[in-house]
Amino acid sequence: MAAPSFDHASILRELQVVRRAGLLRLHGRELPALESAAASLATARTREGAVEALLRRAVERLDAGTLRTAAEYTLGLAQGTRDWPASSRRTRAAQVYRVSEERFRKHHEVMVLGQVAEHIVEMVEGCGDEPGGGEWEGDTHRSVDVLAGDRAVRLTLHIHSVDLLRDVDVVVSPVNTYLALPEPYKSSVSASLRRAASSRGVTGDLLDDPVLHELRKWAARHGTSGRPVVPGTVAATGSGAMTEYGVRRIYHAAVATPRAGTNDYDVLPADITRATSRALALLAEEHERHTPPLRSVCFPLLGSGRGGLPYRASAAAVWSAVEAELARGARWDVHFVVRTPEAARVVERIPARTRPGRDRSAPGRSA
């Protein structure tokens, strides 16, 4: 029997109830969506315990850092906050983002709870026996057949760190509109690619940081040094040390707009779609300039990390541009790379899917 369908909006409304009431005051509260989700995951015996366990599992799936910490304070999951009133939890969560309580209430809190709701929906839907929605069983890649226009095309879905990609010509990397790369020790897609592209000595000392240098040259060449580019802009660089593994180009997609005075970003699905379209256009421009010609491209779920977009929103924004290009007859070999089974299942549930499949025989597809 397939798992029941859960509405994101209903989950989000009930998370607001939990936020206001606190974990110790859930008795008697109407939480039908959360209770059903918790029951489907068999998280605990008691009603309140099951809901709390569900929330903890969802929050654990958030990116470590401000997002997860703010969610823990908001819902009373942080150590010692179970009995805190809602106002105190909101104050502490606002401090995590270094913003006023009012700004946190209007923007950050909605984003944080939205991410928790998204993960709850993904966890529950992933428990069903819908084709392609099962566990990955240790696989690091899977093929998914989808419809693009009137023809079927095959996507390759990887579930591992982006720096473990092999034999994919182009990797699309999300960056902010200043084209400023994160430090290589960070865990983001762009940081991982910067780290993988660099050259280091036998003691680990950095010898060359080619992606950083090439991005700076690109900005200088286009007169954008020190100022932001238009969201959706894509800058192409080489891949440094990753050429050894068959990755030849990195397309840096400017999809995150820094919010002044904070460590946060604004990411719009329309900008992701625009950047995806531009990346595919750039691939067509560069196709014949390389030997052999470029033909494969890999997308992460742009904007779903620090940008805070739900996996579903990111996948839909990327896919709308990819589908349009493939429907016109483009013959690109399209890949997606994600880090978690939940994100993988979202990509597998692309609405245009015809049937899922696996291709373990394809050499060099993943690490």
C-alpha cells in the first residue's frame, strides 16, 4: 500500500501550532497531519512522543549551522528549551541569524518552518512503495526516464558529494551574485568543487586555487569586480584538478542574492530557471570548442542549501528549463547530484517521469 499524501501547507500550519504551544503543551492540540505523518513512520508509541520524534528527524536533515540551530530553538528541540515560552524561543532563534525578532518572525521563521515541513513531506512520501521512491540500498546512481516534449529521455541521478563526480563534462555550481566563493573547508557544493579543483602538496599545503583565480579574471573581464551580477548570470571556468576525473568545466550560476547586514540569501525559483537555461546555452556555445566535444552536464538542486529553497521547488525550477531544452531536440546527457535519499526521491518524482530504472553497468558514472 502506498504511503498517504501529505499537504505541505497543512504540515506548515501545524508546525506553527507546535511553535506557539511548545513540546510540553501539545496535549489536546489538533495536529492531524503531523500525527498521521508520525504514525506512518512509527516514530514512537505516544501521540506527543511520536510528533516530537518526527520533528527531530526532520530537523536533523537540515543543513548544520544557522538553519538547523534556528529550527531547534523555534520548535523547542534545543537542549533545555522544551519548557520555554514561544517568545523566548523566538528571541533566541532571531539571535542565531543576528536579526530583530520582528524580522525573524516575518521572514526567517517562515523559511525555517517551511524547510522542516518540506522534510516531513519527503520523509513520509519516501516510505511508500511508489516506483522509484524506495530506498537506495547503497546505490550511488540511478537512471530515471522522463518525458521531454514527445520523447523519452534518460537522466542520471547521483547520490554522493559533488566532488566525487566522474566523467561528467560540466558541473553547474551555485554561487552568490558577487561570484564570491566560500572558503574551501565549507560543506556547500561550490566549496566542495573549489576544494576538489585545487592543487595541494604532499603535506596538504595549497599550491593552486584555479577556480578562484579564474572567477576573478572573469569578473574583471566583464567589468563586474566588486559588484553583483544580475541573478541568473553564469560564469564558466575550468575545473582544475578535476580534469583528471573527466570533469572539464564548472559553470558558476549566480542564484543567491546576499541580504544586506545578514549572513542570509534570497533565492528565487525564477532565477534558478534562468541560470539553468543560461548554463545549457553556454554548453551549446562551448560544445565544439573542446576535444572531444562537451555533451554531459550535472545539476545540483540549486538554492536548496543556504538559499533555503525546498528540494521540490529547486527541482521544479531546474527541470522546467532542462525539459524545455530537451523538448526542442537537444541531445545533452543530463545528470543531477544530491546528498540525501530524500533529495534523490524528489528528483525521481519529477512530474514528467515515465518510468524509473537502474543502470549499474555504466562505467565511470559515480564514485
